[in-house]
Amino acid sequence: MEKKSSGNGLVTESANHLRDLILARPAGEQIGSLSEVAAELGVGIVTVQQAARILEHEGLLSVKRGPGGGYYGARPDHEAIERAFATYMRVHNIGYREAFELTVLLDCDIICAAARELPKTRLGVITRLIERLDNIENAEDCIRFEIDFRESLFELFERPLLELLSHVAMQLYTAQSDPAIFAQAVPLQEWKQGRRRILEAIHCRDEERANFEAHRFRRMVLRWSTA
């Protein structure tokens, strides 16, 4: 017997239940046929179809028709999640300065994790970033380095949520930023010194020092952004 609830409320409840079923199983596993899923959820076929459309849009469900068809669990790709998050930030008029401040705030956790977990075998990654600082001459170089700096750290360890937030914030920042404005707001030598101190702390695998330098750099960025 189908559950009693308002139309939209029943669809939402069914979508939540179906989402739980999908996430409890490996990606790609069959959840069941339309009628089987309806029986599992205790709702009608139309309600299941409406709930399924929500999860298809989320990238969590794939509907296959024909022999062997039915509902199959899926996982959204990172690019789709990043696009959705970036769109949300732009809809709410989050500007490039705020996005850059967000990336630097996230850096504090990323940098501490890197200093704590950096394998000795990957010290060369940090060394190469330090060496690159000597060749940075303008705002475009700084922005490129900021992107590569984060990408290099995320290659060293897994922090899915931090990586998602950092990617989206940097995408928004680079999409909206003007290198000329960046150059006016950020003293190049001070920026280079701040990043060098952070990288050297990571290279020494000194978490306390890395935490100190990351927060000092963040304070500098906040000062630049309000100048």
C-alpha cells in the first residue's frame, strides 16, 4: 500500500529513501526494476518515476531500458559537482575577492595536513614549487602558481571536501579576477615571501610552523583585500 503524504512531500521522501539505497551499494549496482523499487519504497510507480528524475539530475541514478534494464546506482562526476557549486556561488554574487579569501582560509587546513602527512619521497614536489617562486614576475604568474600550489598539495593526500571547495573557489576567482587588480592589491615580494615560508615549513614537515605561516599569510591576504 502506498504511503500517505502530500504529493511533493511523498516524492521528496521517496527520493531520500532511494538515495540511501543507492549510496549503501557500490556504484553501478542494480537497485531493481521500476516495480521492485516501488515495492521497496512502498509507493506507486508514478512517485518512483518522479523521485528517480531528481536522482538522475543529481547524477546518482541511471535508468536502463530493455532486457536487464532497471534502476542502477551511479556517482556524480567531480566536474558536475564543481559546476553546480560554482553556479550557486555566482547566483549569490560571491565576488572574486571573497573567493580568493575563501581559498586562503581553506589553505590553512590544507597546508597543515601537507606538513603533517607529506611522505619523504615527495619532498621534491615542494622543492620544485619553492624554486618556481624565483621566476615569478607578475600577477599572471602569481595566479598560475596559486592554482598549481593547491593541485600539487592535493596530489599528496586525499581531502575530497577541501579539494572540491578549493577548486570551485579558485575557478570563480580566476574567472572573475583581473590580473591588474591583483597586482595592485597584492605586493609581489610580500606574496612570494609568504608562500616561500609556507613551503619551507611543509618541506621541513613542521606542522606547527606551517600552521603559523598559513595563518600569517591569511592575515596578509585579508589586509590586501580590504586595502
